[in-house]
Amino acid sequence: MKLPAHSSFPYKGVFLPEYRLYMLFTASLPVSRKAHRIAVGALFFLQGLCFSSWGSRIPTIQQKLHLSETQLGAVLFALPVGLMLSLPFTGWLTSKIGSRKVVTIALLLYSVTLVLIGMSQSILHLSLVLFLFGFASNMANISVNTQAVGVESLYKKSIMASFHGLWSLAGFVGAAIGTFMIGAEVEPLQHFSLIMAVVMAGVAIAYQYAFPKDAAVPADQPLFVKPDKSLMGLGLIAFCSLICEGAMFDWSGVYFQKVVGAEKAWVAAGYTAFMSTMALTRFIADWLTSKLGLKRVLQLSGTLTTVGLAISVTFPSLVTAILGFLLVGAGVSAVVPLVYGVAGKTKTMAPSMALAAVSTIGFAGFLVGPPLIGLLAGISSLRLSFATIALMGVSVVILSGRIKTEEG
């Protein structure tokens, strides 16, 4: 049997079985929630791969441009400046054109900017590119978390922490690739070009399976929106946790060197312990949340952070300090993902705008933590400054008891 002449099928004179075969391969089939989850997870991984690739080559770039520690510190400040300035813009843009488009643009820009970092020949050039790198980083962060909120709505349970676990996993992969590239004496430009190719290919594949449409937002959504009381509370929880996280990122090695008195081979042991449990715990945090509830998990997180820092300060030997840092990593792991998940479900504004608001407050803690450690260490001691940071874990416990959730 042949198709009628008026058929919209583009090839005339073919038989019905061929038509059915054509329709089988060209029909627009619905994407399953599992495909959405895999695609968004891949986007988180690609974002983490970009960031860790840059981090792994900072010493190489410092040596290449002959930067002192002071000069490097000043140059690195361009990254958080770009990140902070992008926060309100990214939330507004995502609410206008959708997170799928923004995360695609952001990750492509992120990878291209990574290559531009490898091409940097001067302090000015590197500073400008790092500003763009920070801007693209936060565009990717807000939009990919908005994607995760959308996918989480399909599952009707907490899955946000597992996405952040993939970001942490990418940190290990990026660091391992960076170590190999340094050992093989591969220049950052070639290294970053390879990462860019991987990211671009990954984005091209993931785009068609990404979450298609965000929650509806008002047509007159303004660029700046004042967060309500509940979002302020979530932002403060993130702020306290990220103070601890930022301190661990920047000062763990110094703490092990000067307070613990670790031998050179063990100076990075605290950082490794912290990163390991932070990554691993993120893969079980969603399960724990389904069993214990959001508030209890957040309070447990704050407790682990406090106890871990207390152990490290009270008993600053190699074994006990590693144990303490393991607990801190587990403690901070779930806080930001779970807070983002709650913020993205707010009914008062677009998910992207809510995430931007909470991120702005939270990331301020990430910026404040490291210099606060240095200031307190200068006034008293590094050991006492870590004890003071432990109070942030206590604050997470207290603030978490006041948040409003569906569970009461």
C-alpha cells in the first residue's frame, strides 16, 4: 500500500512500512526523568571539571608569569569580583530565557575563558580573563542549580546533593588530570584546550536531554528582588557553612603545617580528608534527608562541622586532626545543596532569582571565611581562629531549626 498523494511525508511513492519506520526514528519522543537527571548531572560534572582544571594549574601559571604571592593574591581577587557582579544579572537572565539556554551559554563561555587563561601573558590579561571566568562560573552555577530544582520536582524527593556530589567528583578528576599534565610538562594552553573540547562535546549531548522549561515567572520580573524572610534565613545558613568551607579550602594546609606540625608529605592530608568526605557524603545526603528530614540533616551537618573543628583544635595531632577534618567535610557537604533545593521551591519569586539571592548571601561567607581566619590568627593564633570558626557550625544548627519546610 502506497501513501496518498497529499501526504506530508517528504518522500513520495514509498510503501506504508517505510513510512512507519520513518516516523519511528523522527518522532519527538518524551524524555524520561532519568535522562533529565543524567544530563543535568553531566552538566554539574562539566562545571566542576572546568573549575578544578584551573585550580590544578595555578602554580604553573604563577611561575609562568613570575608572580609573587602578593601579586597572585591580588590577581585571584578578580574571580570572586566577577562572580559577585554576575549574581543579580544571572538570576534575571535565567528567569527570562530559561536555565537550559543559560547553562549552555555559561558552560561554553566557561570553557573558552579557561583557554584564554592559558593564553594569558600579563597580570592585566590574566586579571581580565579571571573576571570573565568568575562571571561565567556563577552563570553556570545559578542556571545548573535551577535545572537541578526542575529535575528534583519530577522525583518529588531530595536529589540535589547527588548533583553537587558529581561536582565534587569532577574536582578529583580535574586534579588528577592536572597532576598528569604537570608531570608530562604539558602547557596550560594545551591542557585547557583539551578540557574545552570535552566540555563542548558534553554540553552538545546533554542539551537535548536537559530540563526543558523552568517554573513560570511573572513577565515583569525585575532585575533586583529583595529576598523575603525565609530566603534570608536560608542564605544565612549557607553563609555560616560556607565560612567553614572557605576556611578549609584555603587554610587546611597551613593548619597542618603550623599547628599540627605535619611532615611535608602529610601537609595536604587534612585537605584531602576534608574533600573526600565532602564528596562521598553528598551521594548519601539525599537518602539521609528522605529518612531523617531536612531540618535534622542540616542540624546534623552543623553538629559534625562543630565537633570536627573542636577535635582538630583540642587535639592537634596528625591522626586526630585528620579525623576532625573528615567530620568537617561530612558536615559541610549537604548544607548548600539542601538549602539550594529549598530556595528553588519558593513561591515568592522565580527559582533562578531565589537561588541568586541565597547564593549572594552564602558566597559572602565563602569570601569572608579565609581573611577572617587570617585576621583572628594575627590577633591571637591560628588554632584559636579555627575554634572561632567552629561557632559557625553551631549557628547552622540553630538557624536550621527555624526554617519553614513542607515537613513542618
